[in-house]
Amino acid sequence: MKQMRQHLLGQGVRKRVATIALAAVSSSCLPIPAQQSSATPSATVPWRQQQDAYAEPLPFDRGAAGLAQSLRKLSTRASLIQINAHPDDEDGGMLSYESRAVGADVSLLALNRGEGGQNVMTGDFWDALGILRTQEHLQANHFYGDHLYYTRVADFGFSKTLEEALAQWGHDRVLEDVVRVVRTVRPMVVTSVFAGYVSDGHGHHQTAGVMAQEVFKAAADPKMFPDQIKEGLRPWAPLKVYARVPFARVTEKGIFDYATGKWEPVVFKNYVTGEVMHQVPAATIEVPEGTYDPSLGESYFQLAREGLNEQKSQNGGVGRPPAGQFDSPYHLYATRVEGGHPPAHEQSFFDGIDTTLPGIADYLQGAEAGSAREKLQGIAQQVSDASAAFDARHPERCAPALGRGLQQTRALILDLQQPNESDGRYNAIHELQLKQVQFEQALNQALGIQLLAVVQPQGVDAARIGPFGPTDAASAAAGSPFASTTVIPGQSFAVSVHVADQGAVPVQVESVRLTPTAGDWKLTDQSPALNSLPAGTAADVLFSATVPQDAPITEPYFSRPTLEQSFYDIHDGRYLTLPTMPYPLSAHLTYTYNGVAVTAQEVVQTARRETGLGIALNPLLVAPAISVRVTPPAGVMPLSATTLPLDVIVHSSVKGPATGTVALKLPAGWRSEPATATFSTSRDNEDVHLQFQVDPHGVQAKQYLISAIATSGGKQFTQGFYTIGWPGIRPYPLYSPAAYRATGVDVKTAPSLRVAYVMGPGDDVPQSLENLGIHVTELSSSDLAGADLSGYDVILLGIRTYAARPELRVLNNRLLDYVKNGGVVISQYQTAEYDRNYAPYPLSVPGDAEKVVEEKGEVKITAPADPVLNWPNAITLRDFDGWVEERGHGFLRSYDAHYTAPVEMHDAGQDPQTGGLVYAQYGKGYYVYLAFAFFREMPEGVPGSYRIMANLLSIGKNPKLPH
């Protein structure tokens, strides 16, 4: 702690920092100390290293409304965690109710980031989708009012069984991270949406239910994952574990397993006691999520749905329900309260648990416990006095008691801190530190203190443009300069810290400082001393900052070498289980009120105008000066290829002109034209597209690696990033090596194919087709409505087009006429929107259409002589080898006799699925429905996906088919 305080004192302190200011530093505000990357977390990490990186709290978390909720939190020590599988699994209404109505300290743990799911918002899949869904999840949890965590495992796609999920992830790998989070946040109550049985929906969900129960014992056992204990964590024994009562209808056949399509017997298991239940677990409590909160103006269930609506990538968003009663039932599986016998009925998760502040003393022994209890009663009295003084029009009336409570809490923490503290003191300090953070937040709300730190544009007077950049007409006419969202190592820039006292009480400013997460930043205060802040006033403090040359870039702290690895490698163990690594720079304010030091903190933001949203504030990022990417990152080369076109994108984050060269590292004997390409940029955030023609020199049926190396400013750059997000969701970069995996494949297409593409929510199939020498034309809405479609041999519909492109439903007859006159339409996997007979003959894709999720699932070619499978490539079972994640989605439930289905496939225990590839002649042309997940396979360079697609694209010229 002393070392951390010295670190803070050295970072841009702009006034005296006396002992009283040191006492104001809360553990949640401390930076993570610099250290070497490690696979295991550091014991010096603060007990809570969650960052609220949003520029401002939600409206109901500010001012009097926010203060009312903070007072609830201060009055209880209740704590709870929910453990689920993916983003959007959570019972957000329960989380919101417990956090905002009960005042509990609430955490949410998702096993994975949803990488294997669908995406209707952007063209990002796999790990890029995981980054997107993490940011959506963070925004949703802002509404719930909780802390968010993840384990290291990745969503490898739909998993039908618990056994498959555990085989992919490894039981102990998942449990280890779940135990780590529980030992970190130390909740009284563990919950899950899932019970660990087939009623949960699929294997990932079942795994979450199992882990939520197993952690009840595992976290308390010091022999379980002892390395965590060596790092500084302590065992923790939660007092109760619950799971939501399953939505399961029991019939004489049992319970229907929607993942496998089979009926299963009613056999629920208690994973704590080993007991088997042959009925659906009964509700022990009903959480009243539909409770109306006047200070919010809505119920907790409605509030939660607003949060869930931020998670749009999976399904486009959800609606806000009408007001009314809504209860969520939970079953108690095990308890350490009152002898360990679960009662039949309870009123709340915390029945039988002392959640009062004096109850913290129960962790201690003897005279120390008595002394601490007396002091805790004094703290509780201050909370009671503050609550009694609450007036929404005069929130400052709560401040005197809050100040005294904060001061007393700090004093008790100091009393209990010892070099080798006992488990009891460790637990007491843990809860007291949380109270310290809550007291400071409540004081900031009561006094109307606000802090906003924004990077300023270069060469623009900060006093003229204000914290949000230029907003006046003159500035707009001059080009409306905004600061870049990134800075690079060695760069100097300005940060304006806006400090406001919006309340009715003046405060004394002790310090305004900038604090980096890691590295030796040069930070200089350039403003006159700010000593006091009168009520109703604001001031701006300007800093100059220089990024150290060795500053780490802002990027995911995890990655995996291939998609087949179902868990992430952790590059910096300090951040393990956090949603992201901390952002690089924060602003901190320390002020005194009635002689008590209080802090506020804010992640440094950047401002930019986004059309339709206005001025968007997003955290500052550190990026490399030059980013280089090869796109797409993988593909195939026909064995007959004499040239391979390669696209390289150079992105500059240099604030001003930048020049350099790009060269390719090629397999032995290969050459490129040009051998070296030059690039030049004029400003930051500028891209340069470079094209190389590679002579592959004797392609064989194997994989080759080509790397791009950019040289600029005497440095080499071998990786690049692109920014993930959609308007309204905080953007985040994803980095990857500047490399291309090329696989030699014996693949041919009909000559001179003219292919058009109708893009759905986004995919990389058009880019992948360039590997076959096919240059795709993307059709716009106006093209679909009025262009001459007869000039194309094939129109390929992207995934989910009938969901993402409503105009396609209106213009569908144009496509059918095109087919009737001799064209070919290939419809890739669709969802229920397509289940309206848009094809020339009836076929059905219901909302619960079948999936084949085992990428190695059994395949049978039922018509080996079928012309489509034999020209221009002879398709065999080998073409179904090496697939990634899955076989496909949206398999047809039924189809008309006009269609031919030459292939069937299935998962283990699944009925054969013949609706993955069907085709029919219609008039002079052909219509194809393709459920195979080629939007995943082709960008990954899976050879068989190219060979099958080549045959489908060539149908119109297939000499073995009637035309």
C-alpha cells in the first residue's frame, strides 16, 4: 500500500497532498502496478479493479436518485453473485432488484463472451464477436448496477450436452476461474439462471449451473487451486446457493431437451449434496422484479430490459415490457445458515444472514470483535442519520453524516490492517473497503461533484472549445477538429480535467492529478493552482501528457492461436476475469469536506462527433504508430494458381504525416510484385490499401504462411487492429498478426462467372470468393428493385438476408423471375423470417430450425452421382474434413419434392439432417438453399467449403444438368 501511495504521489499532483489526501485514496482507485506479463494474477492487485469507463453515470445514478440508491447500499452488507454461461443469459431483473432495491453488492460472472453466437448488427464473428458482446454486456450491466467478470473459456458454438461442453473446456479449467472470482468478490449468496440439467437449453448453460453449485464448496476449500491462496486470495465459504426454477414442462414423456430434440427423464441433481430430485425444484423464494421504484420511474424488470436491449448483436434487441407484477422463482440448493437445512420458503436471498454493518464484527475474535462492533455501530448510525436527512431537493443535507461515516470507516480499516492479517481481518477489511467506496460515491452525489477528463485537439485553444470539442458554428465551419481516439508511444498531448461543484456546499480542492495504469508517463499541470471550488461553480485544469515509449497498447489481454482452442491464453494475468484491461489514463480529484478527504475518478475520454448520436465520449486508447493487416486473414489457392492477390491495409495513428514501406515474408521460392511497397499518410486514422501479386511457384495441397512487415520511423510493425462496435456501443480494438494462411486446394470453377452478392448483417464470403478469381458485385436495394439482373450468372444471398434486408421480402418475385429466366440464386442460411415460402417451391425454416453443431459430425453423401457434386469438382467425404465450430445452422425442417438433397449429416444422437443443401430447377434456372456455415468455413480457409461453393456457383453452366 505504501508503494502504491508513493506511485500516486509522483503522477502529476497539482497541489499539496497532505496526509488527509492519502487517507482519501480508496483501493478501487489505485492503479495496477507495472509488472511483467504473467499467466497468473499478481497478489498486489487491489481487491476490486473494476473500471467504470463511461464518461457519465446513467441519469438515475446521478444526483438525488443516485444518492437514494447509495444510501440503500450503505445500510447493508448483503452481497450476491450470479453465474451464467453467456452475455444475455442473466436474470437482469433480479440483479437490478437486488442491487438497486435491496442495496446488495452484486456481481455477474459469464463463463464466456458469446464468441460462437450470431451477429445481426455487424460482420464480426468469432473472437471479434466476443469483443463486441463484451462491450454490449458492460453497457447492459450499467443498468443492472453490478460488477462484471468472465472466465477464460471461449464460446466454441452451440453445445448440445453438458458432457460435450466439459470435454471442450475442461471441468477444472472452468471451475478454477469461477473459484477465483468467488474468492475475489466474496459473495454471501451464489445464484445461477441454470440448474445443471437439460432443462437449461444446452451444454454451456448446464455447465454454468453445475459450476454455480460446485463453487459453494470448492471456494471454501484451501486445497482447491492452492496457487490462488499463494497469490494472496483467501478461501471463501458462501452462505447459500440458489438457481432459478427451470422453465420446464413435465409430461408423461419427461422433459423435452430442445438442444437434442429428445425427451429425457426428470432427474435434477443437487451438485452440492449429490441428492437426485425426480421433480422440478420448487421455488424457495420469489424475487419481485416487477416492483416499481418511483425514483427510477419504472420497475426493476423494465429497467433490466432496457439493459438487455443494449445487447443487440445476438437478436437485434428486445422490447420494454409494460408495467406490472413479475416474480422470478429461485430454489435453494444448499445453505450454511441455521444448521445447513434449506427451508421450504424464504422472503429473500438473505433470510437468516446478518446483513447489518455491525455484523462485520462477526469475522473477528474476542476483544477485537467487541471493539470493532462498537465502531461499526457508530458507522451504521451515521448511515441512518444520512438516510433520515435525505431530501431530494437538498441532497447536501446528507453530507455531514456521510463525511463522518467515511472518516470512521477509514479509521477502522487502519485499525485492522496488519502485515500478516488473519482471515477474519481480511474479510472485515474487504467489506469495509467496499463501504469506503460507497461512502465516497454517496458524498459525490450529495455534493454534486462531477469530474470529466477529455483529450484536447492539437493546436486548438481548450478554453475556446470546451470539454466536448468545438460545438459553435465558427468551429464547425473551420472543420470541427476533435481529438483522436488513440495516442501512440512517445506522443505528447493535452488533457482538460473539468471539475464541477454543482451543489450548495463549497469544497476545498486538495489535488487534481492524472494517473496512468502502467508505465512512466510524463504528466505536467499547466494551470494555475485550484484551491477551492465554491458552490455552483466549475473549473478546468489543463495537463500536458507524454506517453512513454514502452507504454503497452490497449488491447484484449487474451487471445487464442486457433479457433479450435476452446479457451484463451492469458497474456497478462493481472487482468484475468476482468472484461478488459484497464484503460491507460485516469483523472483523480481529491477534495475536503468538513475536514474529510473525498476522491472522485474518471477515465480520460476522447470526444468525436457521430452522426445521429451527437458528441460521443469514449476512453482514450494507446495504439501503435503503424498498424498493418492482411485481409482476409486466410483463404485458399487453386493448385493451378499462378498468382495470388494479397491486400494489405496500413493504418496510421501518427498525428501528422507518416511514410514507410511494406514487404512480405514469403515461403521459399515465392516472389511478390512489388517486392516492397511504399505508403504515405497525411494524418492519423488514415488507411492505405496496398496490393501485392504473389507468384506462389508450384502450389501443393498444404498450408502456407505469408506475413506482412511494415517499416516506418526506424521501427518494424507486424500486427494490426480494427475497431469493433456499432453506433452507440463503446468501440474496442482487436489485434491480430499481419499474416495470411493460404491453403493449396484442387478447386475449379466454371469459366468467367459473374456473381452478385446480397449482403445480410455482414460476412466475409465475398472476400473469400476472390481466392477463386471471382470478383463479386454487391447489390444495393435500388439494384434489387430496378437493375437488370440477367447480367449475372449467380446471385448469392448472404446469411440472414431476409431478416437484415426487409426489402428482399418485397422484391422476392424479382429473384424468382431471375431464376425462371435462367439465373441461379443461392440462399445461405436463413432464420424464421424466411419461413414464408420465398423459394420457388415450399420449404420450411422454423424459428427452432435444427443445427448440426459438431464440426466433425457424421456426413453421408446420399447421392454420390449427383451432377452438382461432380462438376467441376468431385465432392467426397474428405471435403467435410477440417471444418470449424459447426456444420451449419437453419437446416430445413421440410422441403418440396422438387428439391434434391444429396447430403445428410447429424450430431451424435441427432436424427439425420437432409436439409443442409437442397436445390431445384425452376424454369431455366436453379434455386439453392445452403445451411452449411460457409460464412465461418470460407474465411478460415477450409478447403471443402470452397470446393462445394465452386460447384454451387457453377450450377448454371453444369453440362450434366438440364437448362
